[in-house]
Amino acid sequence: MKRFGTKYIQIIIVGFALASMLASCEIQDIEVPEIEFFIAKEWKIQEAYRDGVLLTNETMGPGENLEAYRLNLYEDFSFDKTNALGQLEQGNWALTSGLTQLVLFADQPVAEHWLIVDLKIRTLELRHLPAGPDKDNRDIRIILVPVKGQ
């Protein structure tokens, strides 16, 4: 009988240790360096809106194609962007304003500022923040998804 009691106590101790280990493996908030790593990938447009209206290739300007748009954010803070006209643009990117804004062309006087509306593993929603003297007051939002299953 004494042996059964010892095994029973050992099982309880092992069970308690496993439960403690599992409890310590809870999901944690994304740390600052992880956010930058998290968005450093190639993105394409899933949806785009101008003043709340869904954009399609038919409602875009001549020669513009939403499927052509690509935004590749590299871990070294450089980027390549292929716009809807198929033109390649390159520069540096940064996260600013308490990690709430994505800034393209961060090292140039005329930078593109995008508010990060939503960020998930498979979606990045951005709202354009107009800047400069001839700012465009249209509300432009894009929802991006990874090009590859990254």
C-alpha cells in the first residue's frame, strides 16, 4: 500500500510540473523588433478603397492594374514597390509614431505615410495619410496579404 501512495504522489508532482510548464507557454504580445520582422515580407493588394468605394481594375485609371501592385518590405528596412502602373520604386521604410505608421521613402523629403489600421499574420490594412502642400484629401485604404504563404 505504501508503494501505491508513492507512485500516486509522483504522478501528482509530474502532472503539476506539466501544468505549470503549459501555463507559462501562454501567447505573448508581439515585441517591438518582432513587429518589424512580422511585416517584413512581400505583400499584394487584396482590396483597395477610395473614399469608401471598393476599387476594381475597371474603376482604376488607364493602364492601372491592382494585381500588379507589390510591396516588398525587407528586414534591412529597404523596400521595393511596384505600383498599379507596373513601375518599380525603391527606398527605405520605417515604423514611426509608436509603431502605428509605416513610412515609405523614410530617408527622402517626400515620404509616404500610411497608418497601420490592422495587422494580423495574413493581413495588413493601411490608410494613406496625406502630407505636403498638395496633399490629396481622398481617403485611400488598402488591405494587403502576403504573396507567399510566409
